Amino acid sequence: PKWKAYFVMNGIVLTIGAIAIGAPVAPTILVANVVFVYTKIVTEKEAFAGFGNPSIVALAILFVLSSAVERSGMLEPVIDFLMGDGSNPHMSRIRLIIPVCFLSGFVTNTPLCAMLMPFTINWAERRGLDAFDYLMPMAFATSIGGTLTQIGSPPNLIVFDRVHSMGFEMGMFYQAPFAMLCFAGFALYTYFLGPTLLRASAQPKKVERVSKQESELYSMRWVVMADSELVGNTWRSRGLCRLPNTVLKSVLRGGARVAKEPGETEADTAAEVVFATGDEIIALSDAVDVAKLRHIKGLLIAGDAGEVVRRLGANRRKRCLFECVLRPGMDAARLAPGVENLDIRGALLRTLKVALITFRGPVAEGAKEPKGRIAL
């Protein structure tokens, strides 16, 4: 019937509009899919056949792996080696796009690009360069590299699967000659026209940070263990400065704060401290960034609270988290991580069996309450 065509067109427009104004992508598309099934436009088998496609499953697994690689920080030294010191931006771009193009032929380009972006941004920020001057060439390099092989991009996987089902055979590198020709032209274009078309701003661009008052963030005290990946690295070189809602306050070594350098704030000095075993980190974070910090190997919650959480093991999911509000006039600073008056923490643990995990200062007038749970 003719109405089905109009219904599908309107459904697609409404779906795109909902996503454009901020609706979550996956649930919105799923709702549209269910509506099409309910109105008999497609069958249930047709609507959900994609979830069983091996290519889609493989792509989903690659996104999981890319997230694991990003959290581990293992690509940080690789990016530093590939792109050099940044003294020659033209060569840095070329040194980036050649290996990225090759890798994209064997790793699906979408998760590869998502995995490399934060490391490239961090590399540029540490050298005072405009990260956006390198991200666009990297994105095009992954797209071109994705055409090298039949596993290089999601469309390739789907098309080659369909071609195979029709009885045709196409080799692994069937498209490689054309892809290499395209990449050669792209490399020349990037080297000669990149300085003109990829014009960096006068001041290095930073990753956009969500503006939050410090009173809205949770104060956490962390300890660096011997097996931590932070040992031998700094807060900045490990890329933690790009956490959107985390403010590094200070680093304690041997119980004393690391002395700040002349002309620098304590936070600036702390960001350049090379971490050693036993160092304690005091940082303000929202609930999401606390969960991200907990994924860093060897970075644990410090003090009695951290020990209680570790002793709980798998049973920690049964614990009860709650936030208390101190009455006006109480000295809230005594409960803050990193201060000397830790007797209150011990008293809470002994008498009430309560572990004081985090502290948040009084909310300023007009400030929003922090949202989300802390995954401790």
C-alpha cells in the first residue's frame, strides 16, 4: 500500500529529528524499528536480522577492545614515537597517517579512529599544538585505509558478505590497488595543502571541559601502588588531564605535599610530578570520572575506606552508598581527604561500621547537585 511508503519516510524524518534534539540514538532507532514491526511494514525476522549478522557482532567486539586499549594507555608511547616531538607539523601528520592507514585495513576503521583520538589530542596538548590540525587527516586516513581489505570497514564486511552469498568470490586485497592510489593522492594533498587548509587557531585548542564548580565535585584520595601503570608517568603524560570533570589538587609523597615550582600553582606542579610507589593523589571528580579513575591499574582508594572496599571483594555490590549533610557550623574541612584530622574517619569505621569514602564541599548558591553514582 502507498501509505506504508509515506509512513516510513515520516518515521525516518521524526527519528532523525529526535536524535538531532538530543534523544539517545540507540533507543530511538530501536523504538522506530518496533513501530515498523507493529504496523506490519517489516517482519520481526527482517527487523532484527542485523543483530545476528556476524559482521555486526564483530564490530561490537572491536568497540569493546578499543575502549580497553584507551583505558590502558598502552598507545600513549606508540603515538609519541610515531608523531615525534612536533617540531615539524607537516611530517608529524604524514608520520601519523601512514601507519594509521595501514592499520585501518586490518582493524575496522570506526573503532580505530575512536581509539586513537584521545591519544592524539593528548599528544598535541602536551606540545602546545592544535589537536584539530591532526584529527581530520587521521579520520580520512582511517577511511581510506578501510578500503584496503574486505575487513577494513563495516560497509566492506556487509558488502563482501552479500557478494559471497550471491556466489561471487573477491579476494582479501581486491580493492587494495585503488586504495593505495587514493592514499598516495591524499598524502600529497595533506603535506602540501594541509598547512593552508588545516589552519590552526592562534592559541592551541583544548578539549572542551564541562564547567562545574569545585563544590559540585567529590574529593577523592588515591594511592599509587607498586604495580600501577602511573609509576614513572605524570598526570599529564598519562592523559588524565583530559578527564572532563576532574581537577587535580595536589600530590602527597611521604605524607607531605610536593612543593610547588616558582610561578606555578600547586595543581600545575602536581600535574608534572613523576609518580612513584606510595604517592597519594588528591583530586576532585564527578561520579563518572571517579569510575574511570578506578579502572586505572594500581590506582586505589586510599586510607581505611579503600581498605574496606577492597575487603568486600565481590560483595561490594551489596553495600549501601549514601550521602550525609553536615549541619551548619560543623567543620566540614576535617572530613576532607588529605587533611591531618583523620581521627573522625577511624571513629566512624569503629563505631558505626561506616567507611568515609569521599567528601564534597558545601554547594554554592545556584550550583547543581552532582548526578550519578560512584562505582566504588
